[in-house]
Amino acid sequence: MNSRAQIALLPDGRRLHMQDGPIDLIVEAFGSPTSVRAAYAAAARRFSGVLDELCSELTLLRQPVAPGSAAPTGSIAHRMHQAVLPYAPGTFITPMAGVAGAVAEEILEVMTRSAPLDRAYVNDGGDIALHLGDGEQFVVGMVERPDRLSLFGTMCLDSAGPVRGIATSGWRGRSFSLGIADAVTVLATRASAADAAATIIANAVDLPGHPAIIRVPARELAPDNDLGDQLVTQAVGQLADSEIAQALDPGLAVANSLLDRGLICAAALRLQGMTRVLQPDLPPHVLQTPAVDWSPVNA
């Protein structure tokens, strides 16, 4: 186990916190005490090598994916590549758009392989992989913006439904965004797929050329990031209601196209207090606004 990784139970004694460099996970498993201990031990063993594994292929992971481009070899890197591959024709996207979801997926998989669990989640900064045994459910809060814990809605996810991954993207989040969405939360069958889709939809929520929006080349903020000279959003002034609706419309159109392609199950788009919700194939209770009672599994 590497000496950098910090792995410990949180004060509540139920959740496991694992941090190494930029990777920061909250893990919780439900089941017998023996199964939970085994799952946490497996998660800790796998987590200790994650950052080094990703860094070994970082140059490739920061390159735009195109049809026929080289695929990475690592397990998590492969998940990242597969998550963004559907967007490669005609869209600038790198495997880094799926990194948080892919890490969450990988850790959850080793947990569920190691022990029988009733349910479990791995939360990587708001990108969440879920395990739901028969008859189990999670209620998940949707944040208004990734940098602040204020909820605008909730998701009720159960074992009978297809959703096993949740991700949120927006210009205030940990990663850069080309758009102006405060938060786009996506539900998908896998966390890495939700992560990539949330990035794509959040990029589409936009008002190109609007004077209240400040953008700078990503390279000026982080010289070694994967977006290079693309302009990323740094500030969004107050918009009129008509402008908010105008910005949300293209994001909703992209979400609809991803739904039609089977890449997502549902999405909620949020900008300056206005929300657009898309969930035509899921029961109405799955995505609810405003928020109802929720568990600590926040997206």
C-alpha cells in the first residue's frame, strides 16, 4: 500500500474515507459486519494503486478520443475510454471526462466481488457508483452547484430500475466546463457513463458571446490540463429569466439526444434557480424537485 493514500473510517464509524492526491472518495456499504469489513478491506487494497496506475497513462488519457485512436490498458483507464468513445465523432472529449465515475465504478466492483452486500455506494466528489441488492433503494440529493451543499431535488433509486451511476457537472465544479450550467446531474447505468454525459450536457448549456460570462483558456489556469486552449467558464453574471431559458434549451436538446441513444436514463439541468428535468422512461418519483427527505449519498 503506498504511503500517500489516506484511508480511515469517518467519525460515524460507518463510512470509509479514502484520499490520494486529487482522488477523494466516500464509501459506504450495508450488510453483515463481516461483509462490510471485507468490502472495505478490498476497497482499501485496490485504492492504494489507483493514482499511480492512472498517472502511468496520463499522457494518453489527456488526448482527445477519436474513432480508431489508441486505447489505454489499465482497468480504470479502459472504463474512462469506453465512457467517452460514443462522443468521439465530432466532439472534443478526452477520457478524463469519465475519470471520477470510472474510479468509483472500479472500487465498487472490487467491494461487491469481495463480499455479499445489501447495498453500497462509492462517491467520488459527487460522481457516484451504486450497488443495490434486491428490494433495496437509495435516496440521493441533487446539489444546486457542485461547490456548495444546497439541494434543489432528490432522486429515489431502487433495485428494479436501471440506474447504477450518477454524476454532476457544472462550471463551479472540480473540473473545467465550457458551458455555464450551475449543475447538470445525470443518471445512467454506470457511473463513468454518467460522468462523461454530464460533461457533454453541461458544456451545451451556454450563451455564446454573452458579456456577463467570463472565459479564459484552460491552459492559463492549469498548463497541463486536457483542454489546452479551449475557453472555460470562470464567472457568470446574473441573467434574465429569458436568457436562462435560452441557455438551458441546447443542454436539454443534447440530453434528449443522449437519452435517445441509450447513453443516459435521466438528467436534471440547473442554472440560476431554473431547472429542466428529463426522465421520460422512469417513474415520476425518481427525480423530484424540490428536495424531499434524503440520505447522505449526494450527487
